[in-house]
Amino acid sequence: MKSLRRTLGCALAALIVMPAAVQAQQALPTASPTPAPAPQPAKPAVKPVLKPTPKPPPPHRVGISGVWEIQIQYPNKTIYAHFSMHQHGDALGGTYLSPQGKKSRLAGSVSGENMVVVVTLADGKVLRFESQLNGTTDMVGMMTKADGKRVVFTASYRPKEKFFDSLSPIPGGIGSGIGTGIGNGGSYNPPR
């Protein structure tokens, strides 16, 4: 009987102590369970973005070497042509692109701010460009045609080659080629 009393006493003590323990546990803050995140819709596989290989920097420009846009200024119209020049010391060489898109060789010289370029056309006629340079980006001068007539011209250095891929000889850069001497709005690709 003693053992029964002890068992009952322990059980009774557990019943008395247990509500106190439960109350103490309820008084302590408990972390509430975190709800599971809602399933996200499946994302398409992300393709890595490939960056183009950077172009090497343009070669160092020597003097007035490069592509020049020429504006030949007649009294009633302006026509556009291009020089693609290479300077070696005081000597100039390269290509002249006519308003009609025909290429011709050019040769010339530069001395200080003065430049002379002689263009020999396919038919043997010669154009002579004499100009005053304003730094290495602008020039103003006179063009002497094969018949001896002189016409004012200006020219500007154009450093970006990509710009020329869509160039039209019409003022404003991009256009149809109407009124430029290029038949039926044809394309115009200046020298590089």
C-alpha cells in the first residue's frame, strides 16, 4: 500500500505541478510557425548575355590622316565628296570619292596650316584643292576644276567610321540621294 500511496502522490503532484508549468509555458512568447512560401511560377531559363568583344582602339591619328567630308559650294547648290587621306611626314596620299561615288587617287602635301591636294580622275582630268587648315579637323579653300574654274570648298574631319555606313550626300546626313547626282536614290559609301 505504501507503494500505491507513493504512486498516487506522485501522480497528484504531477497534476498540480503540470497546470502551473503549462501556464508558465503559455506566458512565454513562442515563435509562430513561418508559413511556407507560395510556389512561384517557373521562370524560363536565363540565357547568359554575351557581350561583343570590344574593338581595339583606333590607330593613333597622324596629322590630318582620316576621312574628310568635303562641301563643294557652288552659287546655287552644295555637293558633297570625301577625302580618305594618309599623311606621311609632309606628304599626303589616299582616295577621293566623288559626289557620284567614283573613286580616284589623290596626292598632295601639307606645310603648317596650308594643304594642297591633287586628284587625278579616271578620264585624266585633274582637280586641285588648296586650303587653309584650322587645326586637324576643319579646312577652307578653293577647288580648281579641270576647266580652270574655281569653286569654294570646306571640309570637316569625320572620326567615326560607322557614321559613314549610312551617310548620304544630302545635307543632314541620311536621305534618299535625290538631287545629288546619284541615280534613283542610290547608296553612297565614302572611302575608309
